[in-house]
Amino acid sequence: MHYIESGAGTPLVLLHAFPVDARMWNPLRSRLEEQARVITPDQRGLGESSLDGTTARGMIEPAAAPLTVDRPSVDVAAADVLELLDQLELPRVVLGGCSMGGYVAMAVLRAAPQRVAGLLLVDTKAPADTDEQRTNRLNVASRAEQEGTGGWLAENMLPNLLGAATREKRPEVVGDLRALIEAQPADGVAWAQRAMAARPDSFEALRAFDGPAMVAVGAEDTITPPAAAREMADALPRGELVELAGSGHLPSLEAPDALADAVRPWLAGIGV
Ligand code: MLT
């Protein structure tokens, strides 16, 4: 699994949203790295992680290592994260995830809660998909496989991913996000959509987690709105809710100062 790492201090693993990669965390990383060892993996099939979950893209020798692809599942993505923690010899970390990354973080919580010293959920939600959402995802997966991801994926997703304030006043953020989306391979996009479509409800895992938990949400998020964040904060015994003004679904890109200001004191209180 490919990952970017920087900083020193509390180990903080941040899992990215769909359909982007670990680079979405760069603005937040630079604001936390004096306090935290920030580790941001690319989920399998996205960024520089290969779809078979073993090596970085471009490093596979097809003859020597035939590609075997696991069934799409957030549990498989969670197992990749746990394997990375083993590889880095990190028994416990503060685990964060934005949107799809939050679904994977909750899957880690279901599989190995003892590895999670603190939980940071950013613009995500705990329920499983409705039938309609699942059908949409499977359609996006098929379209990505048939047409590739150029153009239409970014066009369809940008208006929902970014808040109105960002879209209207910050063309550089819109451009950066478009480039991140355009960089994602079709097979990884399809795998991630199918994995998300199959994910279960996570409320039970949240109710059972007695560690510190922060739930952050952009006030303008329409994909996983503040009401969904409140539900998670209410389910978490030690859940703290933070609403970020002027941000949509991706506060690491849209409101990194406000997100970092919320995370710093919370992180300082967590012993790993
Ligand atoms: C994401 O940002 O990861 C996706 O919008 C999540 C989703 O499609 O549910």
C-alpha cells in the first residue's frame, strides 16, 4: 500500500475520500505535522496503490505476480490499513477518515477496536446505503470500466463535493480537486464504488467505542450533511461534534485552518 508520511509525534492515520487519494490531506498535514506523525495511505486501486493491494502501481511484473483482486469491500480496505500499521510497527494510532475514508475507519473499528486510540470522522456517515444509492454506485462503477474516468466523473462529482462558497470564490481549490479526480484509475474507482455499496451499518461499532472521538463536518456538506454527523457524535460515548463554516464535503481542502484548529487540542489530549 502506498502512503505519504510526514511530521513527528502522535501517530495519526488519515484515510482519504472518494474519488481522490492521499494528497487530499496535504493542506491538513502541513498544519498538524509539528504535533503528529501524519500517515496517509492511498486506498487500494487509487492514487499509487495497486488494485491487488501489494505494491505501488507500475511496480508489478505481470508474469511474476499475476494480479488477483479481492472482492470489493470496506473490510478488505480496513485489512490493508491494519497491515500497514503492522508494517510500521504501530500497535495503536489515532485513526481518521473523510467520507469513504470514514467508512473504512469504521470498518477498522469493527475489526480491531484495540488499535484505535482515538477516532476522527470527517464528513462521513454511519448508515449503510439505500437501494437507490447502491444502484447509483454500481452504475458509476460500470461506467468507469466502460468509459474510463476522464471528464464525466469530475463534472458529476465536483458540484457535490465542494461547498457553494468554495465553488464560487476559490477556483484554485476547484482546479486542484478536478486534477485529483482525473488522476484516479478507472479500475480503482469501480472497486471503491462496489466496496462502498456493500458496506454495512456502523452504529453498533460507534456505540461500543469508548475512546475519544471527534466528528467534524462542513456546514455546507450536502453528501454527508451535519445531521449525519450529529447522529454519529450522539452514538459515540465520547463523541465531540465540530461544524466548519464555509466548507462542503472536503474540509481538508476547503477549510484546513478551521479543521486543524479543532483537531490540535483534541489530539493533544490523546495518549497513544
Ligand atoms: C466520498 O467523498 O468519499 C464519497 O462521496 C462517499 C460516498 O460516495 O458515499
